[in-house]
Amino acid sequence: MVDEAALVKRCLQGDAEAIRALVDRFQTEVFGLCVRLLNHRHDAEDVTQEVFLRVFRSLRRWDKTRPLKPWIMGITVNRCRTWVSQRQNRPESIEYLGDLANDPATDDAAELAREIRFAVAKLRSEYRTVFILYHEQGLAYEEIAQVVKHPVGTVKTWLHRARLEVLERLQHRGMVAKDT
Amino acid sequence: MQQRLDGDPVCDQDAIAAHLLLCPSCRAYYQAVQLLEGSLQEVKLARPRPDLTERIVAQVLAERRHALRRRRLAGAVVGMAAGLLLVIVAGRFWPSPSQPDSVVVPLAKNNLIEEERPAPRAPAARTSLLETGEAVVALTRQVAGETLGRTRLLLSPVSVAANLDNDGIFADFIEVPARSMRQVGQGVSAELEPVTDSARRAIDLFLRDLPPATQGNQTGL
């Protein structure tokens, strides 16, 4: 936290190296979340850029007693939500599938991972957000609650339902046995 | 079971284990979620293009410079407006340096007291300047008029004085250079004021001593 506070202070003073360090630290997670929520790589780059502009515009309002990552993820989720509401629903992008082509399913585990990603992409927005923040970003329940601005109990419920829906789809696709 | 899946400490691990042995649906769910979590570790986070960082940093710095420029411009405009307002207010309400007016109020025939009026509010700077200018012009006209008048007075006795053999004194002034009448009058008036006064007194005495019949035929005075 002290390290983050010092970095933020330098960013507010206009230190270009500090700004670059902050972007480097969170860029991959922000971009990864944008890709999963928007299902479109090019849009994800645009939104990532927009997220960091907003982060630096409102950096003074960050609470130093709290970690920086949930705050930035919250901005990311909001921007993605706005982006989605401003455009028509796009089908899953070929560009997105192109990422998978570079990493072909060579074995059952990889194929299962790909099926999980497709199943997660089909989830409703809030379930998908919570699922990705927990399983991919590694945030705790309290941090996810801060990001999505809902109570911890609601976050747990959404995560449970997201898991059930993903499992149902995997079972439907034959990736997981229905009953063991 | 949710807590166990989340890795949180669970109160009764034995009870959960016993239930999983007995309940097929819970067992299936538990095993599927474990499989899911294991598979998710294989999911790689999508990586952005390498130049995205530099693009973002460049845009952030450009926006910051633009915001600073806007703040400085706004500050300059506000400062100028405040200064202008201050000058206008100061010019309007700055007190006049002149002494308060004194007004003589007759209290009785021989007892006069002076009553001070409060100093009038200083007019605006522009109005003061205009009034001052007008006063100067009026005063100049008055002085020029008086000077011309005195010059005319001076010129009249010249015709009389010429008979009194005083050509030498006035001949220099009859030779008028190419200047305005006002300048000539001012110069003549300034230089000959004591002379004109003496001449007037002399002529008055002369006219007083003349007999009545001769006085009726006097001209030019």
C-alpha cells in the first residue's frame, strides 16, 4: 500500500516514469478483463486506453487506505458496461477466436479451458464479471464487492450461479459428466 | 461447500466429507467445480500489443499538459478581470484631495461663521478631466478677451499719443509679426500692463482738466 501510495504521488506530480510504471503494472489485467467482458480485442484496446485516462483524471480521489487494483478494476467494469450499452451486441469476434488459434487445444485440458471460456462468455453480465474477477483476476470477495458495488453476499450468490451455469454448459457439450 | 471451494476455513470438514459421500448431486458439483478451477489455471490472460503502454502514457501526458494550460489561461483571465474591476471601483470611490468646501453662513450682521460642507464626492476620473479641460479653455478665452480688450485700449490712445509726440514708444508694437492676434495680445498685455495703467491715469487727468465744451468733442476714448 505504501508502495502504491508513493507511486500515485509521483504520478500526480507529473512524473512520466511513474505514469509508465503504473500503466505497466495494471495494463495486462485491465486488458484481460476488457477482452473477456467485451469479447472484442480491438474494442478492449480502446476501452483499456479510456480506463487509464479516467484513472489518471480521478487519481486524486483514490482512497490511500485501500488497494489500488480493485479501484482500477471498478473503473474498468464501468467503462465496459458503458461501452456495451452504447453498441449493438456483437457476435463472438473472430479476432478473439484468433487468440485461441495461436494456442490450439493440444490436449484435453486445453480444450476444456477453451470450452470454459466460451461458456463464461455466454453468462449474463454481472455473473460473468464476478466469475472473471474471482477466477482470473484473483480478487477476494470483499474486493469484488467494492468493484461491482454490491454486498459480499450478493457477490457470492452471483459466483455460485455463474459456476452452475458454466457447469451446465460444459455438461451439455459433453466436457463434464452429468453425474459421477 | 462454497467456503471449502473458496478455500476459506470451514468449521466442520468431517461433516462436509460425509455428505459428499452420500449426496451424488453435491459430489458432482464439487468435483466439477474443482475441475473448473483447475482448468481455469490453464486459461491465459489475453495480452495487449506491446505499443499500447506508450500510447496510453503519451495520451495521459498530453491531456495533463492541456489541462495545465487551461488552468493557467483561466487564472490569467480572472486576474485581469479582477484588476480591471479594482481600477474602476477605485476611480469611482477614491476621495478627492481638495479641501472641503467652506460656506459662509450669515448668522447675524456682523457675526459670520463658516460652515464646512462635506467634500463633494470626487467625480469619475474621466468627468474630472473633461471639466478641467473646459475650465482651462474658458480661462484662456477670458484672458485672451481681456488681453485683446486691453490691446484695443492701448491702440486707441496711440492715435492720441501720436499727437503728443510719443511715436518712439508705440512704433515697435505697431509692427506686428505674423502671429495670431491672441498671442500678440498676450505678449503686449504682459509687457505693457504698467505702461497702460499709467497712460490711462494720465489721460483721465487730462480729460478731467478739459473745459466742458472741449470734452463734448473728444473722440476715441
